[in-house]
Amino acid sequence: HRRGRPKVPPDDPPGGGAFHPKTYLFVRSDQATLAVGSGNLTRSGIDDGRETFTRFNTEREADLSSMRAWGQWMSGLVQLQGDELLTERWVALRDACPWLLGAADGASLVTNAVRPLLDQFVAHLPQVVAELHVTAPFFDREAAALGRLLAACSPRKLFLYLGAGISVHGPSLAAVLRKAEDVRLCRFDPARFVHAKMVGAIGIDGSSLLLSGSANVSHAALTLSQDQAGGNCEVGVIRPGSAEQVRDAFCGSGLSLVDEPLEWLEQLELDDDHQGTTRPFVLRSARWHEDGRVVLDCATEQLPAATTLRWQGAPAGAVLGA
């Protein structure tokens, strides 16, 4: 970003859900790397959040279609903002990265800009799903999205992996699991918060598929497009692989797996504030003023009275407009 005027988060998606993607582009003089995954831009999200990322690089011809798909998606986001400075920066980046231009046919990168991620995953499923593997830190209240996933995949066996601090209404999740043909419920041990979000399917013929990225197992993330009411904006990667590769994605965290009965779920509670999305205003940009103040550009014409801006590590917030 330009010195003194950092880039800030975009407006909420058209459906009113959360802006939830986690993508990072690293551009060097001779190559570029794109990381798409579950980790937020925080110390825990980057360093130790038990996250998953898929890496694409311009030096691999097979990765270019996905990197171009990312570029097309980003162009749409920038256009939605209608911000002159943001558009200027994006055009400059695109001009410096000619590999962003071109066809995106066959891309493994997917978004829910037009079509829900669940529908795109189901479209690539093996004909008969022998195993369905799922992990996420957040479910909707009635675990309805997981129910939709089970109905679409009809797996012969479900493997559900849960970490510490999971947000779900335990009795509702247990009720959904009891409808499955066969279930193995696994708890990561020692207890750690696992922020990875993955869905893997293994066919009886060995063909396998993995969805990873930003989407939790909730309606807003998995079963809605971003234009539908309540839909988040999400980004993921759908890739085919072997049965062993899919299983390793879930079992390769370095944590042990402990089997638990479905009754263990009864203790779990939903954190209603886990994905709060309402915001009194949208911060577009910030810049230092000569007198030491920070000047903010907001999307609303008038801020609510006594609005306070707070940030991590500060002893107290600042009253805006003061």
C-alpha cells in the first residue's frame, strides 16, 4: 500500500453476510505466489492457528488458471467498491503482473460469487461416496449445512474432526449425525483450536476430492452465493487427489485423534457472536493528518453518535470526530 494510506476491508457482500476470504498474493520481480486458505491476517492465523493453505505459483503452468481466476474475482471486488484509489492500485498491480490476464479454464480456485460452494463441490463428487471427511470451527445453529452436505453426498461413512473451542449447538449436531449411515467422531488431542475448514470425499473407486479454504460448515458460507440473502463472500480450492492424500489432510495436523461417542457433543454450545457481521459503518481508508490525527474515510455520510474506534493492544479507544 502507499505510505500513509493503508488499504482497508471492502463493504459487506451484496447478500449482507460476512466478507470472509483469506487470500495472499506475494509478488517478486521474477515470479508470484498466491496462498488461499483459512488463516486470517493475525499472528495466530499465520503462525499457529492450525490452518490450511493451498499455494499457487507462476512458475507452474498448471497453477496459472487458478491465479487468473483469482485475478478475475479480485477485479469484480474492486469494481464493486467504486473507490478511485483502490482501482488505481489494482490496475497498477495488474499491469505489473501480465500473468493475471488470460483464460481461467480448469481453475481449481472457486468462489461463491455466483454459485454456492456446496453446489460446486457436489458437481465433482465421485459417483458413490464411501467416506466423507469434515472439519471446521464453526457450524450454524441447527447444523443444517452439515445436513445438506450429508444429503448431497450420501456417504457410507462420515468422519467428523473437532477441535477445542468449536462453535455449534451440540444437541443439534448430534441429531444430524444420528441420521447418517455410519459416523466416526474424532476429537483433536491435546485440545487445540483448529481453524482449518475442509471437506473431503473419497469414492468407492478411490477417486477423491478435497474442498479447502475460508468456508465454515454453515449456510452463509457453504450453501449460499454471496448475492443471496445472508450469504458470505468465500474463496476455496477444489482439487482431486488420491484417497491417501485426502485422509492425510485431516490426520496430518500433528495432533492425535481421540474417538468420542455422539453423547460427547451435548456439551458443545453455539457462540452467536462468532461471525457477527453487522457494522455501524464501513471504513474505506485512513491517513495521517499533519497535526497527528488520523483522518478516516467511511462509507456512511454520518457516523453514529459517540462511535469509538478500538484496536488490539491499545489501552483505550478513540472517539471518532473528537
